Amino acid sequence: MDHYRKLNCKTLVFVNIADPHFSPEKEGLDSFEVQSKMHVKTAQGKVIKGVDSFIEIWKHLPRYQWLVPICDNKVSKPCLRVGYFIFARMIRPYLPKKKVHCETGSCPVKKR
């Protein structure tokens, strides 16, 4: 997300889910799912998750718009969903994280 944030797109607003003032419940989101999958909320209030959230972000970034037709189709999207699932469940938990403390509201979430 830091990479996308640095592109300074005026139509995207990034929300830090580790911020102590962020409440998934107030947004109508599941607290476990919000930390295990990428979420995007459109200007119309629709919540998009996983691979579809990246596609939605790319629609707003001229540098990435070429990826939308490649990824947003019935052939590649199922493969990307499988890849994202594998990444989110098996790889992402082992990637280095910024140091956080429970007092900040960014404590690890227990698996269900």
C-alpha cells in the first residue's frame, strides 16, 4: 500500500486499519477478514475484497490501468484469486512487518 500511496492519486483515500481510531465494525466489516484480505470501498460505498480490490485500485492509477483488462476477465481472474489466497494465507504472514504494539490497536488477529 505504501507503493500506491506514494503515487499520490487524488481519487484514492488510504485507511490504516492499524490506526486505533479505525473500527471495522463501524464500517460494516469483519475484524478478522479486514486483516486477512485487502479491502476497497468505492465512492458508492460498495466493498470489494481480495484480487478485485487491486483491480479497483489499478483503475484509478494511470500507470497500472493496462493491468485491468489482463486481470479482470473470466480466464485470468480465477487463477489470480487462487494465487492471492495462497499468498494471503501462506506467504504474507511470514513477510517482515513494521513493528507494532497492541496499544496502537494493531495487535495480531487470532486465526479462526
